[in-house]
Amino acid sequence: MRNKKLVNYAKYGYLFSLPFIITFCIFTLYPIVYTFVIAFTDLKGLANTSWHFLPSVGKPIYQNFKEVLASQTFQKAFKNTWIIWTMNFIPQIGFALLFTAWFTDRRSKVKGQGLFKILFYMPNIITAATLAMLFNVMFQYPKGPINDTLGNIAAFFGKSREPYQYLLKEWPVKTIIAFIQFFQWYGHTMVNLTAGVIGISPEIFEAAEIDGANRVQTFFRITIPCIRQILLFVLVTSLIGGLNMFDIPEMFIGQNANNAGLTTNMYIRNQAFAGSYLYNRAAAASLILFAVIVFFSAILFYILRDKDEAKLKKLRKQELRAARKGL
């Protein structure tokens, strides 16, 4: 028989991947590398293309980072970001776990699950800018839906109520932004967790039910450990998204209310483009935020690691070392 020439299809895989690789390098990799470089330079000013590394102009290489960390505006923005993210994430993960347990419990047999899931997920479909503008209108002073409704309720009980300036008070602004974040994302978190629970073998739950485990024990001792990887994904993506929040606080309040809604990303934008044109400081702040995200993501990976798998890997390494010494 004649030997037929084998066709190597691997090259077509590289060919089809080429458009993505080129696009990624131009629009993602290059900006990241360029940001890292200019964080150690004196680049600033509109249309200023001449820049030098800080040591060459007699400044320490960490000068930009020092100035950013010493900035009270950055400190407030960073603090606001953590406060708003914490206020939105705790109820977000709480409600998501509650609804996940409700929808996936074999004994509850909830009717109309599909409708509930659609309703809970629907806010995630609405754009962040739309939600931010909607809530801004709702809390307007003196005439807005919230002030009008509360005034009508007070009048119904024979009392008078003065309109409240929600958009000028620091903590109401933070609370509203956190609620918008929660309202938009809790359905998305619930869908991810539900998908993870559905992937668990039903035999595990049947065995737990036979052994007499109640619903709470089943959820916390079986369901949660089995969806550890999905939970890790949800926590890390929420951390990244929360610390990078920009559109909702920017569209809802901007820099009003004594910068109550100012976030780290808003600070970076203001340094780079909103009249300051301090590209070096904006790049330094970006790297600080990047380092914080990496640090806390690593902590989450460590906490939610598979301890049994880690012990098994450690045991294998010890056995391999012992085998090598025996040779």
C-alpha cells in the first residue's frame, strides 16, 4: 500500500488563534507593559511625549508610588472602594447562597424555579449606567420618587416629613452605591453557584439523606465543600470587579457629596485624563491596585485550596525525595 502523506492540522490551530493573539498584544499586553514602564518615569502633561526614568532626573524610582500613597484623595478613594465593596458583597454572597440552597434542595421542590431565576438574574442584564441614572433620579431632592413616597406615607399618618438630601450625605451615597452593586450582581452570583451545585452527583445527597443529615448540615458539610472551586471563582471575580468599580459611582454621584463615591479607578482616571494629565501617578496607582488584587486573590486561593489534595502532593514529593536518596 502507498503511504499517504499525513496532514498536520496543528498549524491551522495556530493560524486561527493568530487574530486573537495579535489583538491581545496590541490592545491588552502593550498597554499593561507601557503602564508598568511609565509608573517609574516623570511622564505628565497634555501631549507631552518626552519622559525620563526617575533615577535619571535625580528622583528615587519609587517616587510616584510614594506620592500616590501619601495623597489624601487616593487614601479616601481606596477606603471608599473597600467600604462599598464590603457593603455590597456580604449581602450579595449571603442572598446568593440562600437562593442556591433553596433552588437546589431536593426536599423543597420549589415550583417555578425558572421564572424566579430569570427575575433574579434580570438586573444583571441592565447596564450599570442605566441603573446608576435610575437610582440618581429616584433619590433626587426635593422632588423625587423616594422623597415623594415617604412624604405621602407620613401624610397618611397625619405627620409631616421634610425631603432628605440623600445625594449630599456621605453614608447614604455609599449605601445606595453598594445596594446598586448588590442589586445588579447577586443574581449572577446565584446562577454561578447553582450551576456548581447541579454538577454534584445526586448520589452524594441521597447518601446524606439516608444517614439522617438535615438540610442545613447537607448544605454546609456537603454542598459548600463540593463547590469550593466555583465559590473561589465567585469570590475572586467579585474582588476584582469590586476593587475596579467605576461606572456606577461615576454615573450615580461622580465627585459630589465630599467625594463619598470616589473609587480608586475614578482617582486613576482623574489623575490621567480629568485635567491633571499626571500619567506617571495614574500608572503608579494602577500598579498599587493591581498588587492589592493579586495579594488578596492569593489569600483566597490559599484559604479555599483543596487541603486533602495539597497533603497528597506533599506526600508524593516526600516519597519521591526518599526514592531519589535511596538510589
